[in-house]
Amino acid sequence: MRAPSSSLLLMMSFAAGTFSAGASDNPQHLMLASPSGGVPNNPLPLIIWPRVVPEDEEIAVWFEKTFEENGWPPAWRYPIYPYTHYHPNTHELLGVAEGWAEVLFGGEAGRMVTLRAGDAVVIPAGVGHRQVSASEDFMVVGAYPRGMSPETLRDEPALLQRSQEQVKNVPLPTQDPFTGKSGALTEIWQPIAAMHLQQQTDF
């Protein structure tokens, strides 16, 4: 019997909701596919690049320059909202410029993740997130795929069905935020999206 391929093992780890080990060249990922309350979440996994900023760089400036060059124009510098919210119409990219924070992803039934200066995270459309605690200087650079502008919704069950339909229609990014072409983002998301589409077709 053939051994499972690396891509199949990757998908199996997503299904189990586990993180992969690694540093900036081997991002961590977390599956948050099931809805939680009024938060739709997404079959695409959350992706975290730990310590991605080179040493001796001004972190916020480096994130803004890198994001802009690679098709994810920076839109703001700010902490993360302290209440659960999500964007049903676009994916979101955050680069931690200063400090640290505990962030709850996936709604009230989700997972807590610690983000620190130099980390970056792509949040799939529909995935809930809120800042639970943070250092006083915590700040992130926020960005979206070129041409996208976020709609921001809270955890409201009455909006869940509409939001789930919106999330299904959000296009996959064509550019990885750190390469400007194919990279960890496209290599992780594209097979997951294809597998999910096939499952929908089978039913």
C-alpha cells in the first residue's frame, strides 16, 4: 500500500484541527470550519507565519511594504476589536507590529492563539476573531487582497445563513502575501478548496 502523500497528511491534520510545527518558512495552520453561534467560519484554515519579519527591520514598515508589493495593500494600523467579529466578503491579513495579544479565533467555541510582534496571520473570510487580552503597545497592520473592502459583522445568529452564502463566493487569493505569487497561502488553500468543492459536488 502506498504511503499517504504529504498533501494528504496535511489535509488530515487540518481535519483534526491541529497545528503544524514550524517557523516562518513552515507556517502554522488551524482548521475552524464549523459555525459557532452566528459566526460562519470557513473550511479554509487559518494560517500563521511566526517571526516572519527579518531582524533589524522596522516591523510595521516592513509589513506595509511587503503586503503592498505582494497584492495585499495595507489598510490600517490598530489593535484587534475586543468583540467577536468577522468579514463575510473578504479574507484578512494581519501583521503584528508591536506587542502581543491573546486572540480568540472561530467564535466562542474557537481556539485561543497568542500573536507576537513579527507574526502574521491570514484569517479566512467568515472566521470570527476578537482580542481577549494584550500588551499596552499591541498593534497590527491590517490588509486585504487588492480590490477588496471588508464588511464587518458581529456574532449574530440571524445573519448566519446570509453570511455563509457570502463566504462561499469569496474568491481564493491568487498571490501569497510574502511572495507575490504562489507560496504557502496558495499551496495550502487551493487543495483544501478543491477537496471541499468535490465534497459538495458528491452530495
